[in-house]
Amino acid sequence: MTDVRMPGEMDGLGLVALVHRRHPGIRSIVVSGNTSAEDACDAGAIGFFPKPYMAHSLVRAITDLIQHNFTPLGNAT
């Protein structure tokens, strides 16, 4: 899970794209108030949560992801 805004040269979408290329078995979820689910998906994320989000929604989505053998989440809200 990553936010889009991060300190340094790489943002969260860049991180997701890099991880997706180098380790395609690692699943990523993006949270942000500054981008879209489409941008997150294009980077390789399997889930997106717009800010603000409820913590229990994110926990439920991650739990479902694990229980369903990493089935893509799409645009989870």
C-alpha cells in the first residue's frame, strides 16, 4: 500500500510501476487525494482508495484480497 505523494524523487505511482515490473507477484494498493483509480491501475495497482477513506474499508479490502488469493480489487471504496 502506498500513497501517491512521497518525499524524494519517486512518487507512489512510480513506486507501484517499478515494483510491478520487477516483482509482478507483489500486489499494490494506492491511496490518494490527488490522482484517480485509472492512474493507479495504469501504474499496475490492483486497488485504489480515494482520500478520505474509512480505515475499516481498507482493512476489509486487504483481508478480502488475502482470502481470495490475490483477486484484483478494481476500484475499491
